[in-house]
Amino acid sequence: MKIAIALATVAVTAAVAATSGAANRLNPCTMLTARQVAAVHVDTSCKIAVGKPNPYWAAVSGTWGKLGGKGSVIVAINHMKSQAYITLWKTEHPTGKSWGAGSWSRGTCIASGSYCYGSFVVGAYAVTIQVAPPAAKPISVAKPTIAMAKTVAAKLS
């Protein structure tokens, strides 16, 4: 269920191709190295999608690989326009344990670590990361996902 919600969130973010705002100036595709992405058996080409403008946040996401069991890494960055939105965002992402990324983080892995989902906050940015290796090459991605979250958090600091 949480996987479906997470993928729906990314799909909504990716649905529109133009907006303005701080997140629009960020490029999630530059936040991770090809080596980090390749370590989880995902294609290293990345596609960027920019969310629909709204009064609450500006959103941009980067997707490496392909969805639907073919292996993917997704980084979605939301630039929140108010601290109140970050507080609300945290209440909607309480699952898991702290990953030590940013000022607040929660993350969890399922299926023996073959799918990981995490959320963290850095300043005015609320970030979601999802990592799933290809179904044909199942590996544990727990440690690489946490390392990726910390890399993105450091670049946003």
C-alpha cells in the first residue's frame, strides 16, 4: 500500500513538465553519481520531471531506470514555502527509523531490503527517495539507499 502511495506521489510530481520556484532550479539528476545508481543495478540515465505550480511547495523529481519491476531510483525534492508545510509533511511520513540524513529522516526497507523508501528534511526541502533493483537482479539496497539519502542531504545543505 505504501509503495503504491509513494509511486502515486512521484507520478503526480512527474505529470507536469514546467513550473517556477526553488525546487525547479534544483536538478535531482545531479545529486547522485552514476556509481551510486549502478551499485543497485539500475540504469544510470536520469529523467527529470517538474511538478505543477501550487501555493504550498515547488516540486521536482529525478528518476533513474524504469518503474514496474525493471529497477529504479527516484529522488523527489519539494521546496516547502512554509515551515508549517514541513511539519505537516513530517506527520504524513512517520514510518521507519531515522536514517541520519538532514535534520529529520525516516526510512524503511521491505522484502529483505529489496525495496527502500525514505523521507528527510533539509532546511526548507522535504525529500523522498525510493530505490528498487530490477526484479531479475534482486539485491539488498538498504545500505546504498541510506548512503544516497545522505548524499542528497549533503548537497542540499
